[in-house]
Amino acid sequence: MFTKSKPGPAPYDTGSGPGSGLGIPQPPQGEHRSPDAPRPELQRAPPPSAPRSTNLSTLSAGVKYEGNISGGGDIQIDGTLKGDVRVARVLIGEGGVVEGTVTAELIEVRGRVSGGISAKTVKLFATARVEGDITQDQLSIEQGAWFQGRSIQAKREGQSVAIEAPAAPVERYQPEKPVAPALPGIKSDKAEAKA
């Protein structure tokens, strides 16, 4: 029948004015800011991500390119490329197609690749379609991605030294007199002589 309300200013505009009765929150009292000033509740720290280069080149959708691409920057491929790619980071969009070898530190595939992939980190998203071998340190494959080929774990520097070093010959103990093996249930010659 009756409801209690807290004393103090109402959180919503209930008085007269342009927004009266519409449930529009009133701005905090005593706080003056210019319209261009950023609102504190909208300021957010950027999410942490891999360090990026500011040199991102894009092959737009609808563009067909033939030839090899190499350099130190990043490339996003949304069109079709026939040739090899060797850059720092490769992003292949959902409409992107690469027919050739792709080599980079980081490769993210959302489109199609026909050829080998070699990278420190390879990510195949749900829309990815890859035909070829992948050589990598880390491989991530989302559910729905299609991959036909081999996944080859790249050799790490610490592992390659251990693999290449020849194994030292193992020395085994050789007794001076041959010893008869001890088997349960078999009596030795000395035990029979005493009996």
C-alpha cells in the first residue's frame, strides 16, 4: 500500500524542465565541465596486446596481387595474393586468400591459405581454411577452422644444441669373474655340496 523512499535528492529528474517525467538522470551537482572534456566513466585503459608496428599495409578486398611481399612491417590481406609473404606480422581476413608460403613472427588466419606457414605464433580462427604444413612454436586452432597438412613444432635454440651433441658412450661395469645369475628356486653348486 505505502512505499518508503529515502530522504535526499531524487536520482532522476522528477521536477519541471525539459526532461521532467522522462526518467533522465540529473548531472551531479557542483561538477562543472566543458562539453569537450572527456567523461571519466568513458575513459578506459587500452587492453593489453602484442606490441604492434605502426606500419600496417593492407591488400583490400577485391584486389588481386601476384608477386612476393617482404619487409619488416605488418600486412593485412583481405584480397587475393599469389606469391610468398615474409614480414613481421600477417593478418589474413575472412575474404583473404594467399597461394604461397607465409613466413612471419605472428600469423593470424581468418581466410584461406594454400601453402606452407612458418611462424613463432600461428592462430587459426573459426573461418580459417589452410592447406599446407605449419611450422610453429605455438599453434592455436579455434573450433570450426579447417586444416589439411602437418603441424611441425619448430626447434627451439635450447633443444637443438641437445639434439646435435653426440651421445657419450655408456660404460658398463664388467666383473673380473663371470657371475651366475640369481634366479629364485635354483640352488647354487655350493649349497648342493653342503647338503
